[in-house]
Amino acid sequence: MTTDLQLAPLGLDNFRFIRDLLQREAAIVIESGKEYLVETRLARVATRNGYASVNALIEQMRFGTGIHPNLISETVDALTTNETLFFRDANPFDALRDQIIPEFCAKRPGATLNIWSAASSTGQEAYSIAMLLAEHFPNLSTRIVGTDLSPTVIARARAGLYQQIEVNRGLPAKLLIKYFRQDGTNWQIADSIRQRVEFREMNLIRPWPVLPSCHVVLIRNVMIYFDIETRRQILRQLRQVLAPGGYLGLGGAETTVTVDPAFVPVPVGRATFYQL
Ligand SMILES: C[S@@+](CC[C@H](N)C(=O)[O-])C[C@H]1O[C@@H](n2cnc3c(N)ncnc32)[C@H](O)[C@@H]1O
């Protein structure tokens, strides 16, 4: 096993190969000029798999025979951006607490509220909702599903174990004390919250598994990485998944306007959601 990685600039053809691979496997667009990103993110994959350099790793994928399929998925996984935090952007969570969920309870008493956190990364978004429900709607029947392309982040989300720096971001101290237990330098989320969320691997650009009809879908900070045609296809499929009267939440830099006019932006408190 090689431990000292040779640092050499990424060859242009190697960069193009990775760019095309990522586009094909995940729809993620990496622009020229982002070679450093590929180099740094693939350095660990190269070391772990015994390649002398990132170029050698990529050349094995380009020209080698009998490549283990895990090498491709490990490469794609390493190139995803998994940035997330608890209660990210706050306003959508306030809108859920103050308007969307009370409206659901009033209109559908006794029904189960289905929520999908798509591209959930390490689970902070889905667990934020689970904590919000435990705090404010303890008797409401709910099903929360979190999905992501990356097996690494799904494993982390299922484990519900977070570093100090992660619980310092966005999580109110009151909820940290109430729903987490310190485990060495990490924090373990309570089983009562963990059990409320189901995490699964799912690639948004591959055929979708059967999903429950969802009253709330959050698909935030992922479509920014996709080209317009991919966004359009995903929104088209979301039309089938969103329950009548359901709410779609996107990231602050994302919109359906200009992509799919079937969705109408609706202000809810200080947040914007989209409805059919
Ligand atoms: C920046 S994170 C956003 C996490 C969370 N939604 C949030 O807003 O905090 C983007 C996530 O999208 C996932 N992702 C990227 N391409 C994907 C695809 N084609 N299918 C499913 N998930 C994907 C990545 O693995 C990553 O965890």
C-alpha cells in the first residue's frame, strides 16, 4: 500500500475524464478551474486504494481492466459536496413549525405527515425536522425519509454521531442538551430522534424507488450542482411525489421559476416554498 502520495498537477485528459464521470453518474457539473478540488478530494481515495498519485488512480479508471465498481462509486462519493448544518437557513423550519404543520394538522386530523429530505447529506436537516416535531408536535404521526447518493454520508446520518464542530453549527444549546449524549469528543443523537428518520441511498438521476406521497419535500442545495435539463427532470418527477397541497422547499440560491412553471412560489412566513 502506497502511503506517500506524489503531488503532480492533474493532467487535462484526467480532469476531463473525472468531469464526465461525475456528470454521468451524479449529474454534478464541475467547471474548468476546479482541478484543485478534484486533486484534493481524490487524494484520499488514491492513498486508500494504494495508488501513487491522483493521476495514477484516474489512469487506472481510464485504461485499466477489471476495475472494481467500488472504485468508481468511491470516486463519485469523494467528489460530492456534503456541506450541511442543523436548522440551515432557519426560516423554512419556522415556516414548518408555525404554518405548514399546523395547517396539515387542521386539514388532515389523524393523518400521517410524510416528509422527504432529499440529498440529506449527513442527516442534520432530517434530524432538525425530527427534533422540531418532537418539541412542537409530539403526538403527530410522521414519517421522515432522508436520501442521498453518497453511501458515506448515509452511513454517518444513520449513526447520528456528530463532532463538536457540527453541533456548534445551527443547533440551539437547549436541543443539544435535550436530544444528544456526549460520547468522547462526539455527540450521539438520542434514539427517540434517530428512530423517527429512515435514511436510504438514492441517486436523484436514476429511477426513483417508490416513495410515499409527501406533504413536504426539502431538496435543498443540491440542484445548484446540476444543469437545467437535470433540474427540470427532477422537478417533473417531484410533481408525482408531492401530495396535493404539499410544499416543496429549495435552497436559498435555488428556484423552480425558469425551470418548471408548474410550481408556484408561495411565501410562508419569511421562507419561500413551492406548490403545484
Ligand atoms: C451541499 S449538500 C446539501 C445537504 C442538505 N440538503 C442541506 O441543504 O444542508 C448536497 C448533497 O447532495 C448529494 N447529491 C449530489 N448529487 C446527488 C444526486 N445525483 N443524487 C442524490 N444526492 C446527490 C451530495 O452527496 C450531498 O450530500
